[in-house]
Amino acid sequence: MGFSLWGSARMIRKYVSTEGFEAHQALLQREKVLLIAWHQTTLEVTASMMCLTGPSVAMMNTMKNPLMTWLFKRARSRFNYVDMVYRDQGLRPLLKGLKNIGQCVIIPDEDFGARGANTVFLPFFAVQRATLVMPAKLAKSAGAKVVTCGTRLIAETGKYVCTFSPPLDLDNEADDAVRMQVINDSLEALLKQAPEQYMWTFRWFSSRPGGEPSPYDVVTTK
């Protein structure tokens, strides 16, 4: 966290090796790109690497402490121009930024509950999970390619590997659920390289289809 927030680009590149980084930069020269990551324990390392690829528009949460909001915003935008959009501003600034700047960075894996047409239940590690369809809609609206990104810590060396996927093969004629499954599968493949480094404390399976009980409910025995 320390070197992600304050370290120089040179220091970060010293401790982070990459897979697909140069190919991703080349893709940005010819296509609009929606770059998607999920909440791993290495998230700030991923944010630094995504920032290094090029100018972007990105979404982030505001925090209870305004100083922390400032700190993370500064850290995530210090290597390139980043138009930072707060969640309460909605999706319109993201779409506008994606069209004008060329890259949009989002981390859309939180469980916001079953919200009708905005959410579908899709398998994740073989368990149904509430999934926002916003990324599929955003990419289609902007005519953007979709790339997933994740970072894993190599415990034996204390260094990191940040992976950028090739552009995903999304059929824009398919419905949102089909396209989101392709995105989820790509991110799940990245997580499987180090599943213990995903933030499972976020309770990703809280929302259940069909009124199923939550796996996080307290179980009592007589």
C-alpha cells in the first residue's frame, strides 16, 4: 500500500512485472477500451499499473474521511491524466469520458442487491452471484473493447505480477447476461491464480436468487 500510494513509477515497475501491458498500450492507440478490475487485496497496485497505461476516466467511492478520499484520488491519478468520477455522479460522465479520452477504468464487483434489469445472477466459482450488467452496456454504448486486469503477489519473492487480458470476444448482438458472463469468466480466471488474494470479506454472495438464504446468515443450533 505504501509504495502504491507514494512510490515513483520507477519503483513500482521495479516490484511489478507485467503480462500484456505493452499489448494493452498498443490497443489504446487504435481502440476505445473499458478496463475492468475487481477488489483484490492488491487493488492499489493494480490501480497504479492501470494508471501507467495511459489517460483514463475512472470511478471511485468517496470515503468517510475526506483526507483519505484525496489521498487515494491523488495516488490513482499521479502518473497520467485521470478524470476521476465519484459514484454519486452516475454513469453519464463515464460514458462521455470513455468516448473522449479513450479508456475507462471501473471496479464493478460489489453486491448491490437484485436490482431488476440492472442485475443478473451469474455463476462465479460455481455459485450464483448478483452481477451488474453496467459494464456490458457501457462498452456497447461506446463501441469499446473490454479488457480485464488483475494483480497477484508472489509470496516467495515479495513482488507482484499484473496481468492485462487480451480484448475479450464479446458478441454485441448477444444479451447483457451473455456478455457479462464472458467478462466474469475472464476475471475469475485471473482470481484463480491467487484466490486467497480476493477480498472475500465483501460477502460477494449476499444477494440470493429466488429468496434463497444468505450463506452469511447466522446459523443457530438447538
